Amino acid sequence: MVLSGGALLTGAGAAQEDEPDEENDGETDDESADVDTITCGETVLGALTEDDATGFRSDAHFHDEYEFEAEEGGLVAISMTALPPEGDVEDVDPDDPPGDPYLYLLGPDGAVLGEDDDSGFGVNAHLVVTSLPESGTYTILATSWGEDDRFEYELAVECDVEFDQLPIECGQTVVGELTPDDPTGYISEWHAYDTYGFEGNAGTYVEISMDAVEVAVDDDDPNEENGNEGNGGDEADDEDGNGTGEDGNGTGEDGNGNGDDGNEEDENGEDWDDEYDIPAADPLLILFGPDGEPIAWDDDSGDGLNARITTALLEDGTYTVMATSYGPEAYFAYDLRLDCWDPVEPVPIGCGETIAGELTEEDETGIRNDFGDHYHDTYSFEGIAGEYVTVTMIAELEAGNGGGYPLGDPYLYLFDPDGRMVAFDDDSAGGLDAMIQHFLPSDGEYVIVATSYWDEERFPYEVTLRCEDVEPPSTDPVRIGCGDVITEALDPTDATGFLSPQHFHDEYVFEGEQGQRVTISMSSSVGDTVLFVLDPDGDLAVFDAYSGGNLDALITDFDLGADGTYTVIATSFWPGETFDYNLTLQCW
């Protein structure tokens, strides 16, 4: 139900002509509904009620529909915030939300382009989709995560968010600060961000690091006394720079403040930490290409909670770096550094080959910068989609004194044909030696970087590449049908071994027919999702990591090439990730 800017919505909705529900198994529904119109930059009030349409997410989920016009290549950011009865956003208690919003964005053809559950503040939904595929009429479905959920909400749409870039150059470190006055609206309306621009050339490698300095507070902030001695203050000396207490979060006896119980007290002896939620300084980085498409992001690859992106640039042009926070309403100072280097021509290595190398002071540096400069060598090989590769880097052992002790601590990176780092490892080969095991999702030239864990290490080593054409590990797949929405989780009890031994995955199967079109989405508010589809012969048919917006995987409008049983592998981009997710299958 629309409370402002539209009329009551009933029926299945215009998009339901293409969207299957579980009961009709992909057949179209003749029932139709009025659809409200919303424009870019507009905010409207609505409510999910028992009079609303159902049948998209399930027959037990009410939904409202909104249409807006957008141009090909544009960006759209949509937020849906649950409101208390006759209240507003400021009245929402994060610990007792009035509802759990869920968003879908449908393209002009009715296919799902993105979906989101909790990327906004608390359990609210916020969806960002870049590079819209065509000009035309797009549809927003505003619904709920749970069944029979009814609540009032605020819906806002922003299009083509403009970034006011500050300049940054290769080799430069700039000092910035996230504050309540910064722009918001890309990740959510509660995530402040700064943006920086630099000129990049195709083939250049870049490393971008964002290190939190301290939690910034306003002069009027009652948490002000925590600024220098509490969480993330100037006296922080633990690994992630968040404090000096025994648990690394402060200066009190329990590490969370400087009072007897670790909490800062006001003049009346009240604990500020009991009354106010102080956000942690947890940087998040996003890198956008010259076309405005996000090409890389990172949360914690730096030291502690700090962020670091290492990638290769694929084209000439102006790149944009977004410096923001992992959590909402987090304000802190930070150092942002950009390093650039031209790649050295890698040494070719073939499957089954072992090459003796040595890290020396004449080698290039710049790919790994923890603790200081790290020398590195690079190797390349032609990968084939569906291959499973194992790369090892073994340090030479010390001679004399009984031997047996390695002369260095190897560290490995693997870059895909797009120049994106897809795997790294320190000690998985045993002892101090490194090993990467990875499933190759696409054909092309992959690059191995052999370096060291510690800075300025120099030692001889051997790097070995092994390639296998293996069947995916056997699991008990879950059968899904057209229109199904599955809520599941990646966790340590799941199978591993498809993408790598460190990646958890779930497996699903569905029956497909030649010429049928399917859209499969995997969305999570806290994880980086990846989808693989295997054809009836077990060969890789298609994969995706970022097309759904908010780092979600989306395979859209995929034509099935044969009758038979198709397999869907739901996994994560980074090894060891665990998170809840939603998986949706639609068929035409």
C-alpha cells in the first residue's frame, strides 16, 4: 500500500507477467495491478498490508511496486527503511525494528537485476546497481524478508550519484576524515564516504590502502572523552590500532575505556558506553573504473581492520577511489595511500613445471607492502575454465647445523585474466611454505606473484604449478525449482574444494530445458557472493561475482543449451567467508 505519491496496489503486479512464483512453476499470471511511479531523487511513504499483492517472493510475502525511468549505463541507489506506526526514521530503535524490509530491482524485461536484505542501517534494505543494461522503465518491488510481515516504510531512489573527487597521485598519502557532513547514499544513507580520483593506464598495477587513524568525534559529542584514551585513541598500540587494553579496544582493565570497568564515566558517574554505541573504525575501499563500474573492493586485507586493494588496471582513464566504512555511522580519520607500478614481464610456467627462483634486492617491489618493501617475482600461465590449479612456493632450507630450517617465509598471490587478485596464501603448504589451490572460472592468462611474508626477505625458492581437470566435489545437492527463494548460510560445516579448499560452498540442482532462460541471484548483506552454474555434462556454463549490486552475484537471462540437470554452486569470493544468503531461481 502506498501512503503518499500513489494508489493502493492490488493483484500480482505488472512484473509478475514475467516473474514466476513457486506454485505456477514459471507460468505467467494474468492478474494485474496498478503500479506507482517514483522519480529519481524522490522519497515516498508506503506500507505493507494484508491488502497488498503477493506471489513474487512467495504467496506469504506482501509487496508494493514502483516504476521509474532510467538510462542505459546509469546508476541507481534504492533504500527501504521500516518505520514505526506514525513515526519517522529518527524514531526507529535498531534493537527493536518495526519490520525487516527486502528490495528487488527488475529490468525493463522483468528480470531481476539486484536484491537486498540488510545492507542499510540495522535490518533495513539498501540496493545499489551500477551500469543499468538499457534505457527504459525499471520496477522496484518493496517487500519483507519474513512472511506475513506488515509495516510502514520509507522508500528513496537516487540515480547517477555524482562523486566530488579529490586528487590523489601515485606514491602519495593523503589524510582524510569521515564525518557526518560527508556525502552518503552509495552503500546506504548512513555510510559517509570520501572519493578520490587518479589517472591510470592499462596494465598498471595499483595498491590502495586505507588505514584508520582514530575515531573522530564532534565537539558536542558526549563520547568525546573516549577520543584519545578509549576506542581507537592516540594511545592505541595493538595490531589493528583500536586500543591499548588487554583486548586491544581501550585503556581500561577490560580494554574498553579508562574507568575501573573500562567504560568512560561522565560527571555523574554514568558509563557513556552503556548509553551510546561508539562505531568501530573499520575502513572499506571501493575502486571504480573509468566507466563508473566498481571493479574491486576490500574490507580487511590490510593490517587489522584496515582495507587494501591490489589490482591491475584494464584501461586508460580516470579511476575513482571511495573511502568509506564497513559499519554505518562510523566517523574517523584515516590515511589513504596510492602506489602504482608497471608490471615486469612474467616468466612463463607450464602445468607440471617447477622453476627455481630467488628473491633478491634487484627484484621489483610494490605488490605486497606490509611492514615495508617486499621483493617479488612473477610467473604466468594460460588457464582453462574448469581447471583446478595448485601453486606452491617452497623456500630452500638452510645448509649446515643439521639443516631443515627454511631460509625465508614464502607468500603467494594469484591474479585472474582481468588483473584482479583472486587468491593469496602464506603457510598452507606446511611450515612456512605457501600453497594456493584454486578453481579457474575463465580462460586466459593468470599471473602468479612469488614474494615473502616479511619485508626485505631474500632467499632462493622453487615454484611449482600443477593443473587438474577434476570433477566438482560430491555433496548432497538441494533440488530447487523455478520461483524458489532459498534462505541458507555458508558455514564451516559446508563442503569445500570447488573454488579452493578454503572456500565453503552449497550445491543446488534444477531441471532445465534447451532454450529456457533463467536468472539466478545470490544476495547477502555481509558477504561477497559468487555463483557458478555447471551444465548437465558437469562443465562450467557461466559464473558471476558482482553483477547483482552490493557485491552480490547475479546470473541474468542465461539461455540453457541443453535439456537436463543443471548444478548451481553458491560460494564466496574470499576464502573462509561465512554468512547468511538468499538464493533465487527464475525461469522463462
